[in-house]
Amino acid sequence: MSWTVAEPYGLDDVLTALGADRLVYALERAQDGEYRLVSAESWTRGRHTLGTYRPTQPLKSIFFRPRENLGRWDVPSPLGALPERIVIGVKNCDLSALAIYDHVFLEGGYRDPYYAEAREKTILVTTDCTGCLDVCFCPAVGEQPYPDRGYDINISPTPLGAVIEGGSKRGDALLNGIREFLCPAGDNLIAAREGQRAVMFAEVSENATRHGLTPGADLRAAVEDAFESDLWEDFAEDCVECGACNFICCT
């Protein structure tokens, strides 16, 4: 079922209702124009935004902390339960990266209990990209600038209004719980969403192609063929082995 915001409410009212009684992670526009993923007690009108593209830090930053206390060796110190949290403004590139972690930490030979709890306690509200950076390239790796799976709720902003859809049983239940703020999305709104998605896909594909990342190309073979490239030495010249690349990369 596709929904939109019912009059006389606004999208801020919907997001406030979804974040009620939960720890909220949302995007905030920084002075440099980039987006930051910040935590708050609630969605705040005027401070938080859905963002047009992904924030600087990846979604994995709330699942894997740079430093996390797991207890003490000499003193029993069980960890407290995680609070339920909702992340608003997730983009498809981050969502696709999270699927890799799910495969490793939930579907492999060992199910990681800390990661499993974090996933179970996290509601993912994704949004279509409505803009992109010159470095965006999702079509080159078989993805697109909007999600088609893996989310609880997705929001597609358009000039005619927002299309809101549930992507899981939990997401559908959450939307049913705030039905007073919603009404069915009409065909014109759905058509506007599809048209906007097509435009964004073409724009990001053009970006990727301009940088030599042609959609459909064999990127694995390209990397393997470049093992002896001087490019790696150029990058190594500036590397101070701080490890920050491990935290800023979505995978």
C-alpha cells in the first residue's frame, strides 16, 4: 500500500509520530553543506532533514562503534539492553552495504548476538535520493538511487507530495499505527515518483560514466587489472595508517 500525508498534517508530523518514544537518528545539514547523522530524543522540525543524498558517516556507524565496552574481565558486568531506535533518511547505498553485514553476522556459521540485537532494535526509514554528488556511482555496481528492499518504511519526496510505503511487517504496523496522518497515494503521485526516480538514475549513471564507472562494466576485473598501477603508490604517499577509511566506508 502506498500512502501520502493527509491534510492538514505535514511530513514533519508523520516523522515526529514515527519517532515517538524512540531514540531518533536523523540527518542534519552542516555548515559545509554536507549531511551528518546525529542522534536526538525526537524528530525536530527545522533541524532535521531527509537529505538529498547520503550523509558523510555511513549507516554502519550506529551498528559498529569505533570503541565499545563489552564488559570487564574481572568483574561481571552484563550489558544493558539497547533502546529501540529509528534511523530516518537512510539512502540505498548504505542500505545495500548493511545487507552485506547481515550476511556475515546473521546468516553465517555464527550469529553475532550484539549485531543481531542492534538490528532488531533499529527501525530503518529510507528515502529516495533527490540529488547526488559528482562522486556518486550506485548504477555502476548494479544499484539505484532509491531502495527496493531491506527497509521498514520508505519515503519518496516529490513536488506533488511524499509517497510513503512499508517494506516490512514492522514497517506496515508502524504506518497502521499512525493512520490518522496518512491517506492513500493517488496515481498521479505514484507517476511523479517514478518519473523522478528515472531522472535521478540517469543523472547518477552519467556521473559514474564520466568517471569511467560505466554501469554494467566488470569492476572486479578492472581492479584486478590495476594491481600494478602507480595509483596505489600515489595514495600510499599520503596514508598515515590512521584507520579512518575503515570507519567512513559503508562496508
